[in-house]
Amino acid sequence: MKILSDQTYDALLLQPPPGDVTGPYPALCYLKSHAAAQGYRVMVKDLGIEALQYLSRPESVSAMLDHAHRQCRRLEAMPVLDAGLQRRYRLLLTTLPASHKPGWFADSFELFRRQKTFFNFRRYRQARIGLNAFYGLLSALHYPTVLSAAEYPTATTLKTMENILAHMDPAVNPYVRYYDEVLFPMMAKQLPPLVGISMVFASQSVQALVLGRLIKARFPGVHVTLGGAYLSQWAMTTGDPQVAQLLTCADSIVCGEGEQAFSDILKHILENQTPAGLSNVICLDPATQRVIRFKDLAYTDISQQPPPDFSDLNLEAYLTPQTIIPYCISRGCYWGRCVFCQNRYGDYRMRRYQTVSVEKAIAEMAQLSSQYGSNHFNFSNDVIDPAYLKLLSQEILAGGHHFYWNTDLRAEKAFDVQTCQLMAQAGLKSAAIGFESGCQKTLDAMDKGKRVEIIAEVLKNLHTSGVATQAMGIFGMPGESEADGEETVRFLEANADHISYYVMGLLMVLPGSRMHSNPNAYGVSDINYDNNPLKTPEPVWRSATRMSIESVNRLYARLSRLEQIYAISEYPYVGGLSTNHSFLYYTLGPDILKHLRREEQATLDPNILHFSFIPSGLVPGSSSDKHSIP
């Protein structure tokens, strides 16, 4: 264990925007608790929610609206507007309605935080309109950058490091203002020797690299390390020239599970040593500037990992009336054979499936619930096996605990009626199931190890037990015909009574998957990065037996009929925000979205809904209702 220094903290961990504005992401909070167990003091900051709070202050909005008016007048004075300026002008016009007063955005966001307005779907939609309008304002003022609560231009779309680093300019990147005015002054007061930046999603790729470069320029003595799931996939599967470009924005890269690697880097930096040679760490040789890759990819032993530490985060700031605590109850996948899953990187071994012991899980959930005032948990995992969930449910009930949770599941025969009822009694409110296809031939080609009839049975068992079911599928497997895709559409139609919502996406051939490693064996004729010079992990793939775009469009047109069943405006669920929001709505029953849609269709004006759900235990008119969802 290290000897504590006089530093207020030894490292700063940053979750860059955009992120989930409805709740914290667990990765950095697990790194913090792991480092704390070794005696290190670490601070975690979620810059996505902090930037939203800062930029949406009335005084900030007032200045932005004034700027928007000036830009409109300037464009109106020009004799001709090209296509780009016309688009910018249209964006600017959307910022000018009278309802957009300086405090209107913040007031809209507050509707998400109150149970009475959150569960009134009309008010909920008003809040979503306000959130979208705010990001519309940012997009208009920073054109051509178009962003939303969850999206920002990616490294793949920008293509080159030169284009990425152009977003260091506050004229095109609204978050730079927050960095300059809030983050960097805070860092300057108590400069940590190590700053870690997480790149979990592709949408964070540009912000993570820009933030790393800005920190290296302003604080040259600080060691910057980049990590996160998306960066791992990128760095481990691309070449040294691309990694060298990434390392112009950082001093090291952490791949895979980062708990031990982060603590090891911190130890080396505090002792003025290079992190070269550490497991899971990539860096440059200081003498030759050659990329040094690790030899082994190590995984965290979650039986010894402390629970995540969210104490640095203002959980009241997130746009939700109830804190949803993310908790990793397992890591890895016990099936691990789906041909499209990026379950390994290059020659590195696949992460073995591991669960937290039931006793440890329940004790930590009870601790987190008491500490953060919520009994709602999102199990952040790939999948959990049926035997474990059955035992967990039995022990939750035996211990008299009152938890509410959601998770991802494989549709196994073991999820019979009795097991599903047991899980529902123990607090399971929603389950996401990757059914992938309603065509058995396609499932077999994917090596899913599932039968269509078992999937339908599990959906029915869960739904009739009161558990919301979210069915997730894929079109586009090589060899899948339009007729095969029709079987998937018919499966969704036939089982609509037992599906709370569905998502159908398109197949991607990702590095780390069996399809990417051995494409010819799965009907893939070509994988290339010709238009992707940074070689981000989104290659273009081709197949002579791939379903045509016209076929895909016809299948989606057929699926559009199902959209009349569910009250959905945008992906993913209630109003287009997050799993956390859908989870809370599903506490009102697995058919809540269908109820909302029927009420919407019964209303003459679809923008005026009189349907409002008040969770039991909530007293209408209560002024303090944040944590009273049953």
C-alpha cells in the first residue's frame, strides 16, 4: 500500500461528454474503489452531466440566445445562402420561439427529476422537447457540429486526427467552454499527477481525444491515460501508426478491464517510473517513440473487487426522479459463441464468465442502497446464467430485501414459469433479451444455441410474471434472405402480447468477433478500412449473400405497423432517452408503453394527454417525492 502524500487526490478520472444524462456509468467508479483499496485517493467527474448543468444556466442560455439572434440577422443580410448556411439558418430559427426563455431549459429538465411530472407522459414529452431544443441550440451555434444528449460527431465520421483536433476550437465544440471555465481552473488549484479519460462509446471518441490533448497542452507535467471499452477495441485491433496518433493525445492507453492497470500506472507515475510493460497498458518508448504493447490481457477478479464508489458524483443532477444504481453482478458471457460478438481481441483469450457471489452481491446492493438512497439497480453485465439468478432471487426474498432491478438475459429453457415468477417476486422489473432472429436457420448460422420456440416461451413466462420484456434483434446475417427476415417480423407480430418493446438493428462485423477473424467461414467476402484511415473498429464489410438494402427497407416498413402499439417517440424507449427511464416506467407494469399508446390514440389532439401514472405510495401533491417509487 502506498504512503499518502500531501496531494488532495492522486488521480482524476473523467467521463467525457456525451454520456447518459439519466444516471452514472459504473466503470470509473469501480476504478476509484479499486484504487482506494490500495490506498490511493481518486476523484471521479462525469463531465457530461456537469457540462449540461453549467451550459444550461439561465445566464449562459441568455448569452447563447443573443448570439443566435445576431447570427440570424447576419445571415438574413446576406444576398445568397449556400446549402450549409441554409441549414445553419434553419437551426438558428428553431432557437427563437418565445418559449425559449433563459430559464426554460432548466425548468424543462426539472420535469424529469419530479415523479409527478416524469410519470405524466404529456409532461414527460414536454421535458424531452426542452432537452432536444437545448442541444438544438448548441448545434445551431456550433455548426457544423450537430449534437444531442447522447451523440457527438465520432472519430469515424471525422476520419482524421486533424479533423478531430479541430474540435479543440470552442467555435465548433460547445464543451470546450466548460473545460476552460470550470474543469481546468479546478485542476489548476490542486493538480493531480495522473488524469484518466474514459472512452466507453464511439460518441465519446472525439471529446476524449480533444480533452486529452488540451490537458497535455495546459498541464504538461500531468500523465494522461485513456481507457474505456470503445478505445480498447480500437487500440487493440488497429496498427501501430494509428495507436501512435492516439498517443499524441495521451501518454498511455489502458485496454480491457482497467481496475488493476489503472492502479499500477498510478503507482509507477507516483514513483517516477514508466508504465511500459504493465498488463493491459500501451505506451510509447520514451527513447525511440516506438509503440510498446502489453504481452498479456489481464482481467479483474470480481470476487475481490469492491463495489463502485459514486460518492464524488451529484446523483441529484441526473435527469431522473429516482437514482438507478449501476452494479456489475457478472462479467463475461457464459455462452460466448455468437459469431458476431466482439468477445475477444486478436489473439487475446476471451474473458471467462464470472459472477459476484450471491452473498457478496446482496451485501453490496444493501450497502449501495443505504448509501445512495435508492433500491433500484441496473445490472451492468453481458448476461447472467439462470441458476445464479434463481439463487439470487431466493436469497433476496429470504433476507427480506426490497430491491428493484433489470438485467440482460439469454432465453434459456431454465427460465420456466416458476423461475420467472420467483425473479419477479424478488424485484426483477425488466429484462432485455437478444433474441436476434425469429428464423431458426439464421439463429443456427449465428451459433446462438437457441430455439425460436424457447425464445417465445421465455418471453411469455417473463411477461405473464409481470416482467417487462425488451426483445433485441438483428437483420443482415450473410445468407439471410428477405423471406428469413419475414420470419422475424412474423415472430414479433405473433408474440407482441408478450413483448414490452423491441429493437431491430443491422449486423456489424466487428473486430474481436469470429466473423471478423475468419470472414470467409461466415460468408463475408471483404472487410476493409479504405475510407477509415484511423481504423476505428467500424469496418465496411461485404457479402455476396447479404440481404439487399431494398429488402431491409421493406422489412422495416413492415415493422412500422408494430410501432403503432408502443408509445415511443425516439430510440430507445420512453421518449428517446435511456434504459433508466424505461426501467422506471416498467415499474408500472410490462404493458405501460401500450397503455400510453392507446391513450394517445384515443385523444383528439396527440399532444394533449390526460393519462398520468402515479406510482403507488406516492401522495399526489407531495413536494418531496424523489425517492418514493415503490
